[in-house]
Amino acid sequence: MVSIVIPTFNRMDTLPEVLSALTRQSEAPAFEVIVVDDGSTDDTARWLASREPDALELRTIRQSNRGPAAARNAGVAAARGRWVAFLGDDTVPSPGWLGRIHQAAERRDDPGVAVIGRTEWHPRMRVTPFLRHINDHGAQFGFALIDDAEDVPFNFFYTSNLCLGRSLLLEDPFDESFPFAAWEDIETAYRLRAKGMRIRYQPEAVVWHDHPTDLERFCRRQEKAGFSAVLFYRRHPELGPMLGLGEDGPPPGLGVGWRFRKVMARALQRSPLATPKLWDEVLRGHYIIGLHRGWASGDGTE
């Protein structure tokens, strides 16, 4: 059996579609679904409680808002499967998703293997050059940067589309002190990798990401990532170069030239022209802003 864990917070616009897609999985193993409502303030709790019975073996857990790490840990603790598969509340699984990601994990018969699938933008979204860049080459997922599908670096451990042995997370759960959905999954992978976990990439296990974004929204995401990176650094200072931090803190603040380039990037973001270097520079700038905020807070927690 596979236990599919879905943390959710105020995503009634997509959660019903995610669950509906799980009723249409082809060639899938036996599975249960655990939705962890992380203190939603919309209609999520009522809808889950009144949902019409269907083919899903569905259980729900409701907790106060404690963040995605705590929600995932609650789901793993309640799970009964040998394998745990994670979805986001905005990642809609394709019909063959579960069968493919589970087969990739089980055929190795190794509880130390984790498998990530491919997350693509939802077909109904208008995919701009900016969205295509952050998904394949940039800060969203960067799938095109994976050199070896059989040996993937720990920083590709994406819980929007992931399957691994439940025992791994019972021994080393997610760190619940991370305030946002940023770095908490990668930090877990770093600890698990040190204990021998290996990550494989199965691009045929596809989920569709229904989370419209643009440059401005993604800049705010990057500030949260920078903020949380300080906590990651406090836990593992040896990763300072990867996180952009050192003993003296973040790199210097941003100059006037960077702000001008951000204005240019905003003006061009809906253009058919791809400007990846400009986008990456602007996003890096907002990440550094987050680093400074986190460093000033003392430990990267709010």
C-alpha cells in the first residue's frame, strides 16, 4: 500500500481537482489518501467533512496552522503504507502518476530510495517564457539541470511530487521550525542523504501544477526562501556557500542598478522574449533581501 499525504491550506480552488484526479489513477497499487488541513480558514474543513463518498480511501486530519512541515509529519504519522507519496494541494496527478512513481521506487526494492516525479504547469495555464524558465532551469524546480536521473542531488527533493519509504521519515521527520514552504523539504533530504538515502528522477510520473504566478509573486516567494535559508544555515553551516551565507551573514545589499533591472524585467515578463539572465538576477536580489531579513531576526524564524 501507498499512503498519499496532501497538506492543504486555503486551497479550495484546486484541492477538489487533486482528489478527483486520484480516483482516476490507472495501474496503481492499493493506496489511501490522507489530507492534512493545516488550519484552513476557507471552506476546506466543511467540504472535506461533507464530501460525497467515492472510490478513495480518504482520511482527514485537522490541526491549527503550523506550516507544511508539521502537516506532512502528521500525515506520515497517521499513514499505514510502506511507501509515502506526497502531493501538493495544487499539484493535480496525471492518470498514470501513482503507478509510475511507485513502480520506480518499488522495482529497486530499496527502502533507502526516494523518487521524484516531474511537475509541469497545468494545461489550462498560459505558460509564458518566464514560467517555463523557472520550472525547467530556474528557481522553481530546475528539472533541466538534472544530469543523472539515477543519482539526483538532495536539493531536488520536491514534496509536490515525491515517493519514499515511510520508515525514513519516521526516523527523520521534517523540521517543524521552518516558517514557510521553503527549504524545509530540502533540509530533510540533506539529513536523509547523509544516512544513505538516494534520489531518483522519474519524469514520466507527471503532476500538473495549478499555481499561476508572475515575476512579482515569485519575487515574494524568493524573499521567503531567503528568510528560511538562515534557519537552514544555522542547522548546517557547512552549506553556507550553497545558501549564500557565511559567518558574517548575507552578501551586501543591492544597488540602484539592480532596481533598474527589476523594472526592466517587470516590463518584459509578458513579452515572448526570454530574458533568463535578467530574471535570475532579479530573483537572486529578492532572495538576498530575504537573507538580510532572516539574519536580522536572529535565526530565520518569525
